[in-house]
Amino acid sequence: MKGIIFTEFLELVENKFGLEVVDQIIQESNLPSGGIYTTVGTYDFAEMLSLLKKLSAHTTISIDDLLLTYSEHFFGVLVESYPGLISKYKDPIELLSSIEDHIHVEVQKIYPDAELPTFEILEKTSSSLVLVYKSSRAMYNFGLGLMNKTFDHYNATATILLEKIKEDGTEVKFSITKN
């Protein structure tokens, strides 16, 4: 997992819960990296999972809710750091339907060894999108939060339903209807 995911996560934790909490979850997690990350480095997903579990235990906020909050923060990072990725699109459905064929292609150029989830489009109209998320990391709530923020970015709203295709969350179907 790319270091930017870790550095931005720890920045969010510091902003929301304080530096002491950052230090505490790093120490409690006993991380091979020691909790020292660079944005371009690559780190084991197990470290992120450990940090999430420790933060969840410390705050009593579910991992799913932490991922939603984090993805909202991360969307802002993407908009600020890579405005060209998003400004190309005039509509949230168009942006979300381009994840696999454009956005992830551009991410791979920046981070060639990034392991990204896949998104398969099952149906698309001008006001709806059905896609399947696949990732061994089962971070579908991170994806859900990014989708929510995409609609916010375009001053639009949507109903987004998710259905686990696999109980472990490694495959999830998102049904998105623009309101």
C-alpha cells in the first residue's frame, strides 16, 4: 500500500484526535516500519489494518466509519494535489465511471507499484451507475466515502446502495442513482 495512504491517515488522526493518539496507535500497533512513512514508499496493508483497529479501539468508532471519514479527507487531498484528474469531468457519474480506465491509469503513472482495487461497470446511464468493486483489502467503505465526496464536489446528491457479493467485502456491488 502506498505511503501517501498512511501519511494522510496519520495526518487525519492528528487533526481529529491529537498527536498523542497518533503516537499511541503507532506504539500499540508494533509496526515493522516503526510508523515512519513516506508518501512514495510502499508498506504492508497489515500495518494500515493494525492502525485502524487500534484507532477504532481507542475512539470506539467502527473501522467502517473511520474509513468513511478518512476517505472524505483523502478526496480533498486528491482534489488539491491532482486537480487535473477531476477537473476533466463535469458530472459525478462520468467521473466515477472513469475510475478504471482513466483515474487508475493516471495513478499508476504516479505510483507504478500501487495495488489498486478494480471497478467493473455493469450498467451506466446519465443518472445512474452500477459497478462492482474488487479488492483483497475489502476497503469498500473507503470507496463509498470517495463516491459520496465526488457528488459533494459537483454539488449533487445521490443514493448509493452497496451489496456485498462476497461476505468478506472483497467484492461489493455499488448501485448509484443521482438524485
